Amino acid sequence: MILVGLKTFKNVWLVGFLWLLSALSWESAAQTTQNINVLFINEVDNEPAAKAVDVVLSYLKKNIRYGLSVQMDSIEANKSDAKVLLEAICNKYATSIEKKQTPHLILDTTKSGIASETVKSFTQALGLPTISASYGQEGDLRQWRDLDEAKQKYLLQVMPPADIIPEVIRSIVRHLNITNAAILYDETFVMDHKYKSLLQNIQTRHVITAIAKDGNREREEQIEKLRNLDINNFFILGNLQSIRMVLESVKPAYFERNFAWHAITQNEGEISSQRDNATIMFLKPMAYTQYRDRLGLLRTTYNLMEEPQLASAFYFDLALRSFLTIKEMLQSGAWPKDMEYLNCDDFQGGNTPPRNVDLREYFTKISEPTSYGTFDLVTQPRQPFNGYSYMKFEMDINVLQIRGGSSVNSKSIGTWAAGLDSPLMVKDEEQMRNLTADTVYRIYTVVQAPFIMRDETAPKGYKGYCIDLINEIADIVHFDYIIQEVEDGKFGNMDEKGEWNGIVKKLIDKQADIGLGSMSVMAEREIVIDFTVPYYDLVGITIMMQRPSSPSSLFKFLTVLETNVWLCILAAYFFTSFLMWVFDRWSPYSYQNNREKYKDDEEKREFNLKECLWFCMTSLTPQGGGEAPKNLSGRLVAATWWLFGFIIIASYTANLAAFLTVSRLDTPVESLDDLAKQYKILYAPLNGSSAMTYFERMANIEQMFYEIWKDLSLNDSLTPLERSKLAVWDYPVSDKYTKMWQAMQEAALPATLDEAVARVRNSTAATGFAFLGDATDIRYLQLTNCDLQVVGEEFSRKPYAIAVQQGSHLKDQFNNAILTLLNKRQLEKLKEKWWKNDEAQAKCEKPEDQSDGISIQNIGGVFIVIFVGIGMACVTLVFEYWWYRYRKNPRIIDVAEADGNRSNVKDHPGKMADGVILGNSGEKFEKSNAALRPRFNQYPATFKPRF
């Protein structure tokens, strides 16, 4: 019992002792408590700031160790009426002066706009020490932009987290090399001052706009408009509800590989959305580990529950730090005791009281622990404080997959330390790259060989010069593309109403990013779209016609003379040969009738019928006819035949040369002027083509000039002398193109190139047709078709270029790429590939020219004649061999030999000597048969037959 009593006594004594110490400490604290006056100006709807300041007051009351009592006057700032706000501030300030409770500090938590500018104008004019949490970097605080050195010490601004978080967009754009961006934000972020500074000095087209609040339909239209601006990278700055609304308003097609979505928030929760399939980058703040216990204590004990936690913690730490700064200055004697306070009505524009208050020095020295992140304050004396001071924290970078309306997978791939130009700290670079939008451009084109041709085996379904070109550019600029044909098959022309069609319309309506093909640069097109530097030389308009085909024949040399002429020549040949034979037969002076007279002549020729035919034939050749007849009448016939043959051969030779070259001289049209002067051949360009526009405008210009001349010539105000100077004999204005345009309209303009080629091919000599079009197209048609030809020189030359939307960033990128390819001679290689080494090039025969010789097709029959003659000679040789070898040759023998033969026959009954002619021998008989012997005994004794 005694022990128990002693213990009880000790406990009571200990409790009493502790109570006494507590009472003494309370009395000591009460004696050292510092009272400060604060004018708190907060913006409407800034609940985190209002709640945080209330929590600070409660926190200071419950923690007497701070020894600080804050007397606070609060003003809720109006966002739209600066006059009302200024009157409220001045009235509150005047009341404090009257009560001699002038504020030591103006705590400004207005965000931006009218409210922030009004507060800063007030504090700057009256020289009141102020700590502001307004949004803006250096230069954005217009009223504090040009502060002198003294004012920079007591007019301080610390950027809130919501003003630092958008800077992560700059870091993402830099890290991923994003070239376009749409930044959508809600009311939890202020972006008015970020339009110029956020992506400054970065080559990224971007649009910053508030999220549409009217409904899903309005947000869907907003996204469509941004997409039409060639944007495929979207950033959403807002709370979780705003992010969800935007994601649910987007079409499913906008979550494909060529789009990227980045959701950035101040909240620490997770995204919930009804999307079926989406992968996005999600960034949310993350408190430092060492401060989480303090933040939890404030939330549970002091009810600092206002969302977002990041903003509430910032305002709490800022207010507490600000109050402790004033306390420290008051206790250290750094606060002037005789500060002059000027009333609003007494301010005259230049009578701001001088201040010797170094609020900045003491504010940066406060060592109070923070509840979310440390303050990064500028401590260098000569460095600007405002716009560069903020609270440090981290943003967690996550890959978020939304499937079936819920987040099924979230993976952290890096962090971002909040700051100005702070880089990303990426843990999974590959995963980060997968979140980027593939740059995929929409290309519209018109099929026209060899620039664009369909090919099912090609990766994009097309091949050609332009496909190779755009692939080369894509390798340099790094993008992908989808290509399709424009529905109307036109490059683009403007109608009478000023409306466009074709590729130009697609670019104007933002449905296409690139117009590709053999598209001419025209002045009216450059008004509504942009062109890159030309990728192809100047290309003009030229004429395409059917190649004249001159019929060729191996026996064309026989067609020089008509058939009846050849028959007459043949009849004359036979008749002359027969007549020569008759004259030689009946003339007493011929060789065969007067052999004794010509027995001493070296040349002896008997003109029988065979020799006459041979003579007349050889007389027509350079070989000559040989020995002429002996009789005079026969020679007259020969001379007549020679004269006849000379005239026939000379006429044939002259006509053959003219006949073989007359087809090569048949070129009715050689230029545009030739086409305009004739009426036999119809001509027209493609309907809606640049060639049609050229002729139509030239005709209109001629008509306009004519009207101008007519108005001048009929002007009554002119003097007779002036009017006489306008009187001319010739037509004053050319009507060349006017007539050509009328002829084209009458000929009906073809709608497609295939139709034009068909009309050219179906044209005849009576109904000819010439097509006028781009020289490159016509040259390629000539290259791949043997029945088409280019006529005349090019005119109205214009370059080919790639078309892009007006103001598109692709223009500069493509210009650099094309110039790079030009310097590397890649464009020349492409030309050689598609114009010189094209697989579709036709193997055409060389067209005959006036300077060319006679082709084998027209003179080859002569060689056939030789081969036929040689063949006939070979057949004759065979016949001669057969005739000599197998015919029964008779021979003459003596009677004695014949008797011997008979004896042999007797010895061999049944056999008779073949070829035996019985006769007598002897000198008597030798003389009598002298005339006959040469016919059967023509060979000398030494002759040995080969057979």
C-alpha cells in the first residue's frame, strides 16, 4: 500500500509538473507571438487557394511554436470588371489605414487576366510588399515587367504548378520531334500567355484552344477542324473529367497509328473512359517520397482535402512561407518601422513611396519544410526572380491502355521533373517511341503515265516517276503516306463561280495534304494552294498525231509502172525479138543466108529465135546485147529497140526514185501555225486540262484586245488625226487563237487521255485528228506506241511541282528534300529510268526520213529476183546433167565394126548393139558425109568426157 501510494504521488507530481511547464511555455509563447496583417486577394473559383489559406491560419493557431498570429482581410477578385475590383481593394486598404492596421503583405493568388493585372497595378503603384502566385513567365506580367531594383525586392511572383505543367509539352515535343500539335485545355489551366512562349523556337505547328463545353457533337467537330489543319498529335490539359469527355468525343479512326494522344492533369487519379480501344500517354503529378507523410497529416488533421492536391499543397506552402517571411523580417528588425502608406486617392502617378524592404532575401532563406515539393527560387541577386521561381515536383509518365471502357494496363515509362526546359527521364525508350504518331500524309493524285501508274504489285498500289520521287522525299523528311485517286480525275480548275475541282479542291478543303502528279504550276492555283520548287523541267504543250504509215513492199520497184505498161513492154519485147528473127531469116545479107561472105569475120552469130530473145533481153542491161545482126534491116530493128530500152530505163529510174521518197515528204502539219491554217485535220486538248485553259484564255485575250481597239477606234472624243492613226489595213488584233478555240469546241474536247489517243488512232486521211497536251505525256505515248508521233515544238511551258495546302509546313521540308535530290542527281536518274530505260518502251522500226536511203522493205524484191534466177540456173544445171547422162546418144561406126558387133550378137543371142548406125567406110564415103560429121563428131581425139 505504501508503495502504491508513493507511485500515485509521483504520477500526480509528474502530471502537475508537466502542466506547469506547459503553462509556462504557453505564457512564453504568448509573450513572443508576432502579429502580422495580410491582405489576401483571391480569384473567384480558385478554391484550392482559398482553402489552403484557411488551413494555414488553422495550422498556425494549433502550432503555437511558430509564434505567429495573422490578421487577414480577404477580397474575392472579379474576373471581368477591373473597376469594381480596384474599388473593393482600395476600400479595404483605406479601411486598414484608418484602423492603423496597414497590411504587411499582399498575398495575391489571382491567376491571370483582368484580376491579376488589377492587383499588380495596385501593388506596384502604392509600393506594397506582395507575394503573388499568378501565372506567367518573364514578360507575361505586364504591370511588373519593368520594375526597378528596389521594387524587384518586394514585388515577388512564384509560378503555380498549373503554370509549370504545360511545359512538359515542350519537353515531349522536343524528345519525340513532333512537328504538329493541338493543345486542348479546360478551366483548370490558364494558357492565354502560352500561345507564343510554350513552343517558341521549335519548328512545330501548333494550335492552343479551350475544350468545347457544349457537348460531344461540338467536341467532335472541334477535333475534326483540328484534323483538317493537318494535326495528328493531341495534348489534353485538364482534370480527369475533361480528359474523359474529349476521349469519348473522338472518332475511333483517330486512335490509329497515325495519331498520338497525350493526357496531362494535376490530379492523381486514373482515367476512366468508354473508349473500346485506345492507347495514350498519361501524365500526372507525383509527390516526393519524403513529403508524403506531411501531406497526409495536413489532409487528415487539418482537412486540406481540396483537389487537386498539388495546387492545395502549393498554396499552403506558399502562404505559410510568406507569413513566416514577414515574421522573420519583423523580428530581425529588417522591416522599416516608419513605412509610409499612400492611399489610392492620393496616388498621382509618380509619387509611389520609396521602400527599403528586401522581401526577396528573407523569402528565399526560409527553411520551413514543404508538403509536396521544394521551392526552386532564384537566389542570385542580379537574376530575375519573377517568372523563374516555382515549386519543384515530378510528373509520372505512363502508357495507358483503355479496353472496353476501362484502363486495363498502365505502365510507367519515365518521369519529368517540373521546370522550365526540363528534359524527360525515360526508362523505356522503345515504348515511348511507340506512343508517337506515325506521320502519315494523305496524297491525292491523277493517273497519268509515266508519272503515276496503277500497279497492284506495288506497295502502295501505284508506280511511276512521282511515286519514286515521293519515296525519296519520304526517306529524307521521314513520313509515310496513303495515296488515292481524285474522283473527277482533274488536277484542278476554277469555274465561272470561282469554285475549284480536282486535287486543288481537296487541298483547299483540307482533305488532302499533298497533290502529286504531273501538275503544272499556274498563277491562279498559287492563290489558293502552295507549290514546292519544281521537280521537273519546264514542260510545254505539243501536238500528237498518228504516224503516217507508208506501205512497203518487197516488189515495190515493180509498182513504179502500172501493170498495162509492164504488159506492153513485155509484148514489145516479144514482138521485137520475133521481128528481128524474121528479118534475119529473110534478109539475103544476114549471116545465115550469106555465110561465105562473112566466113572471115571473127564474130559469127546466127540470129535464130533463141538468139533474138537473148539479144533483146541483154540490150536492156548494162551488159549490152552483144554482136548486132549483119543485115541493115536487122540493125535498124536493134537500134530502135535500143532507143526504146533507153527511154524506158531512164523513165523507170527517175520514177523509182521519186516514188520511194514521195511518202516521206508527206508531212501536212509541222507546227501549231500549220494546224491553225488548215481545216482538214481536227484538233483539241483534254477537257479541263491546262492546255484547254491556255487556248481558252488566249482566245479571251484576243477578244479583249479587239474590244479595246474597237472602243478606241469608235471613240468620238478622239480627233480625226488620232482616229486616223488607228485606221489600219490589216486586222488590228490576231484572231489565231480565237479561230483555234472555236475549232476545238466544234471538234469536241476529249474527256480523258485514253479517249484522245483512241481518236488519234482512229483518224484517217479524210478525218484526221491531232491532240494537244502536255509534252511529257505525249512523249511517253510516243515512246510506248509506234503509231503515234510528236509534231512541232513545245509552247506555253510551265514547270511541274508538288502541291500542298496553303501555309503548310511541308512546303519548306519538301523544298529542301527536292533540292537535295537535285544536287545528288537523283532526279536525272529517275528521268532516265522512266523515259529511257522504261520496260514499256516499244520496239519500233525507225521511221523513214528524207535523208535516209531506200529501205530493204522496198527494194528487197531485187534480191528475190537474183535468188529466183540462181534457183532457175541450178534447176537447169540439174536438167542438163540428166539430159547428157541418161539420154541415148547415137554414134557412127564402120561396116567392119558393125560386122564385129553382129558377130557378138550372134554369140550372144537376144542382144543388139545399141546406138549403131550402119554405114560404109572409106574415102568416098568420108567426103560425102563431111557435112554431117560435125553434128556427131564434135570432140577432138584427146577429149575425155567427165561423165
